[in-house]
Amino acid sequence: MVDKAFFNNNGPFSLQQIAEICEAKLTETSKQSVMINDIAAMLEAGEGEICFFYDKNVKESAAQIKATACVTTEELSRFVPQTTTLLIAQNPKMAYLKLVETFYTEYKMKPDIASTARIHPSAIIGQGTYVGDYAVIGEGVAIGENCVIEPGVVIARGCKIGNNTRIGASASISYAIVGDNCYIYTGARIGQDGFGFVMVEGQHKRIPQVGRVIIGNNVEIAANTCVDRGALGDTVIGDGTKIDNLVQVAHNNKLGVGCILVSQTGIAGSCTFGNYVVCGGQTGFADHLNIGSQAQVASQSGVMRDVNPGEVVMGYPAIKFNDFMRQVALLQKSIHK
């Protein structure tokens, strides 16, 4: 269930309104005025609620649906009980996204600066911005309009934060420029030293990291992820890139537009990613690699060579997906001889 303590419920909505939001066809026009109060999971939804059914792997369970209405496809509609009103959508997942965004909204912080926040006199805070308790805003920082700076955030000297950007509780940002409409989640670390050392007289001597982190617009960097600043040039995160929890992006990496990095991915220094690269969970990359646009890397793969645009790789070391599957098939045959 969606707890009203955490999210506003903007309902109820009529089935006719929901059909328009979801770009779906309401199969019973006589039910246009029926009101829906909530969205719920397929087997949890009851009277006054709507559910979504788009996974054919659970079609046997669909007979147990008790929701007032269900959004599904033409193909799967025959599995839904006749007691449930159907809305037929070409893309129920997209319909779900649109309806959830309409039905529920987070409680918005009112523009305010907490009395416990420590803000340098030279810092600029844009109109409509909220700064939470015990946040620390350093010298020369510029924060745009309508931002949310949650409690305990540290934004170090000289950083720039764009408009409509949210920085989660206890995140830290240094040596960085962050674009508009970004969300840096709780505990993320942006702009700390890259991991660079050189051997001098038998000891590891730290190489000064004097670059920055440049984060584009509409970027999300999730909880406890680390993005190191560049050694000399910049670490760059392209527009629209989404980074999951517990990801390591090392110094001087450059990620293109719309990349997806799933949790526990680790990228060594000075790699260049094209646009719309997708990395499954726990993928690892050696340094100084070029990963082409629209490449896909399967979970737990270890990438030790360049990957061509559009290539799908898997395994450790990562090879072409089809080659990997052939290896698995041959291994299975040898085991069962």
C-alpha cells in the first residue's frame, strides 16, 4: 500500500479519467464514472482500487484479482475475472508510470533555511530553495532555484548546483558542478580524491587530484555511490544518466548521455562511455577503456577490453554474449557426457 504518511494521494479519479491518463481503452463505457481511490498490487487490490497485469508469467494468478479495475493488454485480458473492469493498454508499464505519477506525489519541502544550517556569507541560495538542519554550505557556493538540500548535506567551497536539484541527507559534494533537475541521493559522495598513487623510493605517494566532477542535467546518483574528481581533467556524467546505489565511478571517467549503471558497478579510471550504455549489477571495468554507445554489459561481468557500439558482452573476462552462451552449452554437454 501507499502510505499517506509519506505520499500525497491526489485521488480519487474516475475510470474515464484513468483511461485518458493511461491512454487505455475502457471496455465498459457504463463504468466511466466509477471512482478509484488507490493503486495496489495485482493480488492485493480490492474494492475501489486499480491494479496492473502485464506479466504473462503470472497469468494463472490473474484469476484471483479482486480489484475494481485492471489495466492490462488485449492478449492477457481473458485471464482477468469478469467482475473486474478492464482498461486495455498497448503498454501497461508506461500506463502504470503515468498513473502513479498522477495519483501520488511526495510531500514538498516549503522554501526555508533551517536555523541550524551553516552557510558561508558568500554563498548564493536561489529562490524557493529549502536547506535542512545542520547542512553546511561553503564559501562561494551557488545553489539554484527550487532546490532541496536535505539535513546534514555538505557542499564544499566553490560548488555550483543547478535549479530544481535535490541533494539527499548526509550527501557530500566537493569540486563539482551539478546541473538542473538532478537528484543526488542520501549518503552519496561526489568529488572526493581519485585513487591515484605513484611509487617513490619504495613508498606510495599520492598524486594530487586537481580536476572536477561535471554532472549534467536530469542525472540521478543513488545512495552511497562515489564519483571521484579528475586527476587533471574532469570526471563527467552525461545528461540523463542514472546511477544506482553503491557504484564507484573513478577519476577522469566520462559517461555519455542516458547511461544506466546498476548497483555495485565499479569503473576504474579514465574510461570513456558512449551514450545509453547499460551495465548490470556488479560489473567491473579495467581502466582506460572505450565502451561504445548502446553497449550492454551483463551482471557480474569483468570488462578488460574495449566494447564496440551496440555490442552485448557477458562473463569474466567479458566476451560477446553469443560466444559466452556457446561456451556454456559446450560445458554443459561435457558435464553430461
